[in-house]
Amino acid sequence: MPRLLTIVIAAAVAALLALPAAASAKTFTKTFRYGPITVAGYEVKQTEADFDAPEPDFDGYVTGMSVDVVDKQGNQVPISRLMLHHIVFHNFGPKLGAKRDQTCSRFTMLNSTTVIPAVSERFYGAGEERQKLVLPPGYGYRTTKQDNWTLTWMLMNHRAVTDSAYIQYKVTLTDDPATTPVTPYWADVENCYTDPQFTVPGGGEPGSRFTKQVTWTAPRDMRIVAAGGHVHGGAYDVTLRQPQCQDRSLITSVPAWGTAKHPFYNVKPVLHEPGPIFMTRTLSASGFPVAKGEQLQLTTSYDAQLPHTRAMGIMVFYAADAKEPPQPCSPLPTDVVTQRTTQPHRESPPRFTVPLTGLNRKGQAIKIAAPPGTRVQAADNALVRIKDFQFSRTNLKLPVGARLSWRFDDDQLHDVTLASGPRGFASTHLSNRRTFTQEFDTPGTYKVFCSLHPVRMTQTIEVG
Ligand SMILES: [Cu+2]
């Protein structure tokens, strides 16, 4: 990859604070640009740890952040061109070993094999919903001149031509000494993976729900002052609960879905069932009290009728130290504010069938029913080889109950992901002759693709 150039754009100015003690404090928003990033036609480009990211180099606090994709002039790049599927900001602190992630001791990298110690703190992330870091007034995430920020991101090009853009992030900073520091907690039902995806198999009754959850113990007394979520298509919500307090719900982040005309539903290719355009954020200046040793549980809830592949359930919350140790199951705060979108949206997860995509003679992405290739009968325990970005057999017929394996012969990572069919399944990203096996117990047509190479690698399997 060409070395990324970084440009820092100068600061916008400052709101003076009313407090006399903070009269000399600076509060300002600084815009950073990372790139340019060049993305080939229909390419999915991702980086799991870029240390070359610009950071504030400022002693103080981050009080807000947002992220977008812009061109050289700073204009927003539309999703019809490039889409930022996700971005995660890590802080390594002033030197290696200075920071640890609050909820992971190790991270499993994109190749699903390499495991590294979690010597960075995930402090902000955004998906297609462009989640923002918002805190109640008076709170901030501590930053120092020596901090090193690292980015994990994925961009998708929705056109046949090579494109180029910057990831831009706006960071609001203050050096007001009266700021109360917050600690970021990354809660994820599939935590500690660079690709924290899971599969909802589908096949449930209409209206039934599939839930996935994770439970852990609060490491210290805290007050949760802000939270926001991230889910994918088919989700109802992601909720933080206290199971030992009559299973009460503390914070729920609810998705808002784009209308049928929204680009998420109309670009090609679609990498996974489109995510929401917004997730609600919760703020409370007094904070949700959690005592050290109390259990916290994150649950994400999805529609169980249809399959949903490469699903996610994440909530990032920010907690300040408790002023005094809270009693277990202390009363909930009364100053809770929920931020919602004013954009036109749908409340319930829309039904959407992820199409298979191929290329026409002009090299442009088109919806296809199946990739080229005669349909061939295969037996139980058949093997499909993935080599040079191709499935060795593109269209298969299998008896009910048969198992099919894919062997990933390329050095390059691929996966097999259900686009549509009776039951969902998806592999992790695999390479170097690793295999993935799926049993097909439900008859029907399964349309499958590689989520990393969605226009090049498609397959259909008829079971029955
Ligand atoms: Cu692939």
C-alpha cells in the first residue's frame, strides 16, 4: 500500500467557558484527514491497525468526535461512490504497554488466527450509522501529547472505477482542568475480534427473536454517563442490563432504518444486509451507577425468522469514577437523555434480500441470479476449492443433509457468506488451505458470496 499522507487541518474556534476557574481553558474542534486512500473498482479495502493516523497531540480531553469520508476539498463523498463500513479508533497511549483495552485482554485479528495482546484501548467506533462520540457537558476522554492513535477501517467502492478519498474525523478538545475523565468500555456480544460477526440462522416463527449476549463483571465502581450502539440488518436493539438487579435494563440503543430509497439498499454490491442509518445514544450527567463486582450483560436482539449473516451487536459506553461507592442496584438516574435521528426512517428492521452481484460486459456491477457455470450434482462431504479468487464449482446441487466444505487455497483472505437462502451461515475470513464446513439440512436455494470480494466470488447451492 502506498504510504498514507496525513493532513491536519487547522482548528475551528472555541467556545469560552462560563466558569471563572476555567477562564483560560481552551475548547476547540480540530479536523483531521487520513489518506488519501485509493480504492480500486468494487474493491473492499481494509486496514486492521494503521499507526500512521494523525492524532490531536494535545494535553487535555476529547469531548466529542465524528467521522466521515471526504474528497480533497473536504466535501462529503456520497455512499454511491465510497462507503465507510466501519472504523475503530484505538489509543496506545504514550508508549507500548501504557494502555489496555477495558474489556479484552487479547484481540483476534482479521485472519481469524493471529492473536495479539490488547495493548490499546478502543475508545470510539462508527459503522454505517456514523455513530458519534457524545458526552454530557463537563466530561472528557483523557488525551496527551504523547498518545498514539491507531485506526481499523474498511471502505467499499461502489463503482467500477478507481476512487480516492480521505477519512476525516472532527475531534472536540478541551484543556479545562475541571473536566471529569471518562473510561471507554467496548461491550460486544462477539468481543475481542477485529471482525466481530455472528450468524442468525433464521427459520423461526414470524415475529420471533434471536438473541445473543455476553455477561461480565464491572471491574470498578463507576457511573455510566454516555453510550451508543452498533448493529446490522435485521436487528431490533442492543441493551445493557444488570442481571442481578431483577434483570433491569440500563441502556438500550435502538436502530433507525433508512427508507427503501436510501443508498444502503440501492448500491452494488451489498456486502451484508444493510445496517441502520442511526443508532440512539443515551446521556446522563449523573450517570447509571454500577458497583464493582456487579454483573453487566449486553444483549442484542434480531429477527429470528429470516437468516441474517455477518450480524453484530456492540455498545460503547463511557463511565466516570463513582463519587462514592454505589450500593449494588442503586436507583437509576433521573436525568437521562436519548438522542434520536430527525432523518426520515423506518422503525422496524426492513426485510431485504441481499442480491448476488456480477459484472456485465462493460465491467459494471449487476444483480445476478447465479454465477456462470453449469449446475453439477455433488455428494455428501464434497469439497469446493477457493483458488485465484474463484470457487472451483460455482453452481451445485446437494442432497438434503449433505455437508459441503470449502478449502481456502489462496494466501489472500476470503470467506463464504450466505446472501439469501433458507438458513444462514458464514465463515470467518480464511486462507492458507484452512477449511470451513456447512451441513445443509433445509432444502432450498442458497446463494453464497465472499464478503471481501463480492462481485468476483459468488456461488449457488440447490439443496433437495
Ligand atoms: Cu474473497
